[in-house]
Amino acid sequence: MCQLLWPLVRFLLLFKVAASVNFFHHRYEQLVQALFTVHNECPDITRIYSIGRSVQGRQLYVLEFSDNPGIHEPLEPEFKYVGNMHGNEVLGRELLLQLSEFLCEEYQQRNQRITRLIWDTRIHILPSMNPDGYEVAANQDPGAIGYLTGRNNANGVDLNRNFPDLNTFMYYSEKTGGPNHHIPLPANWKSQVEPETLAVINWMRRYNFVLSANLHGGALVANYPYDKAQEQQGRGRGRGYHPESNTPSPTPDDKLFQKLARTYSYAHHSMHQSSTCGEQFVDGITNGASWYSLSKGMQDFNYLYTNCFEITLELSCNKFPPQKDLEKEWLANREALITYLEEVHQGIKGLVSDQNNNGIAGAVISVQGIGHDVTSGDQGDYFRLLLPGTYTITALAYGYQPQTVTVTVGPAGPSLVHFQLKQNIMKGPPEKKAPATSLSSKALQKKVVPRAAYKKTQK
């Protein structure tokens, strides 16, 4: 009975619309002001930081929510929302501003659901990845908005086609038995990406993100990896699209990604309905390559380079909806934004340490039967999203003996699985071992472990 009532209780906890929210399109200066207003209203649980600048010098501001802003707490997962990657797809930008205000106000009102979320999660919100493109789109006559005007950055580059192409390497590796996760970047990658892309990649490298969503517009569907097909086909996106015309390109975590996408779709007011925006998607979700193949996209890059699982949310048929529709769109997406965020608390998590209880950074966590590993963070904590079930999990770190356990994952929250690894007993000169980071040492918490140190264990 309690399980049946919980969805209703969650809805009632979010029923009240924050009274101080103003529904209008925010230009860059107004966006910055809105972020600092939230921070000033809730200084104890927020922090504002910049990850870099756009081509035209605009700061890419992130608003963080946490009970300890600016600090990674072991076993507390990192989550991110990214909006406005395409400058003319603006609804995600406005929704993330509304979400920021909502989290602040509901925390002040002691909403138990929101309070628990902020206590147990470190939430990062980037409302606009492409502020330059937005200004171009916003300068148009509202009665004559171009479909692509403002989409690209100030250099005319589509940021969702600008990440290093790791899929090609991964598809080749699959045929030869090589890795399909934590793929290293090409040597010249920095010269091939835009300032906004570089800022986001460096952001991903600084924080051990677990779950993410990238907010777009122009359709109504939750899109999950892979975006790039193994064999390139004609671009089938658009009116008259037929799902059977393109072949899906599933990840090793395909069932999990489908579940994550459905979580948003069914919590949304109408995304899960069979026909939206003139296109049909069963359950309101689609594999990216099944819809249309996209190379150098951000969600595939997240999965192949980092520990982060990301989906792309297409949130409105209209890329630049009129101001009068913003409140309606917020109400349609509010519950979904919160419910999806809560999905970061699924699967397993734990600490990987040595026999002296020092955290081991860069330890590889493998799940038998799923060809995609994750690695532990700087303090030795790891997070692995999984569906409910029984799994065989192995922790491996260079210079240590691997440890394997069997664990059952339930639907209510993450299972806590710690690993304490023994050092290898070696003859001759000792091999270089993975750096150990003391969980009690503040001086070592900021230590960054180079990826090259774990080439033999990272895939």
C-alpha cells in the first residue's frame, strides 16, 4: 500500500509552484542575475563557479547545490544538468533557472524530498553552454524566428558535433577485443574543439559525474546512447521519420539507459504519449542512432570517456517557445527533472581502499556480463548505476590483488559495497602502484590522478 501511495506523495511534495519565479526569457545579464539571486537566497547550500568562457567572452556559470558547497563528500554522487547547448533551443535554459529557484525555495520550506536530495547529492546546473548563440537567437523578431538561427556558437560550430570522436575507436575496438570505455583522447584534441567544448570537457575531468542530462528542443523525446551508428546512414530526423528505417546502436548498458529515459518520459506530462511533434516514439524514448546518426556528440563522449551516464532530453516541439508557454512547460517538466535527478541514487557505491584504509584513486570497477567499467575518484569512492538484480563485481587497481564479490541490487537505493585491496607480493623491484589518497587528509583531497597511471587497468 505504501508503494502505491509514494508516487502521489512525491507529487504533492512538489505541487506548490514557487511564488517568486518569473516566467520570461532571460538574456545573458538576466541569467547571471537570476543565478546570483538564488545563491543570495540560499548561500548555505549553493555555490556559483565558472567553467570557462564562450568565444565572445561570456562566463559559463554553474550553480551548485549541496549541503557542503564546493566539497566532494565521499559516497555522495555528482550530478549535472546542461542546457542551451544549441543557442536557439532555449526551453532547457529557462527550465534550469526555474529548477534552481525551486530547489532553493523548497529547501527553505523544509520540503523533505528536496532536503534529502540536496543533503545526499552534489548537483551542478549549467543553464547555458552556448550563451553567444542564444543572444543571436533572442535578437530575432518573435514573429519570424529562424529554425537554425543561433544554433551554433559564435564561430559557427555546432557544439554537439564538436567533441572528440571516440565512437570510431570504440567500434574498432569491439571488433578486435579492445576497450569500449575510458577511451583516451587523441593527442591533438584541444586544437579541434571550441572554447565552450573545451570548458565542458575540463569540467568533466575535474568532477567524477555519475549521471547527467543534456536539455535540447525541437522534439519531445528522451534520447539515449549511442548517438553514432556503426555504419553511417542517411539523416532520418524530421517529419515523416520511421524508426524501422535506422538500426539502433546500443551500449553495454542499453537496458539501464532505456530505464533512465523512461524515468523522465513517464514523469513528464506528455512525453510518453505515442505521438508528439509529428513523430512517434514508443514510451517517448529512442536510441540515438535509431533516430538518426550523430557523430562527435556530447552524450556518447560522456559514456566513453568518463564515468558519467548521460541522456539527451528533447523538451519541446518549438525550439524557442513563446514566453506565455514557459509556465506550462515548467509544470510539464518539473516532476520529471526531480525524478530523473533521483536516479543517481541507484545501483552500487562504495570505497576502494588499501589495508591501511587509504582510498585508492583510479581503481577499476567491473561488472561481470557488462562490458563497461567505471573507476574510483580521487578519494577512492566509486558509483556504478545498475538495474535491480544480482551481480558479480570486481575491483582492480594496479599493484593490488583484485577482489570480487557478489551483490544483490534492489530498487529502493544504492547497495553499499566496499573493497579493501591487498598489495601484490612481488619479487624484484617493486612495480609502481596506484596513488593512495587518505580520506582524512584535506591536503590530499585535491590531488588529481593522471589517467596515464592506469593504462594497464583502465579500458
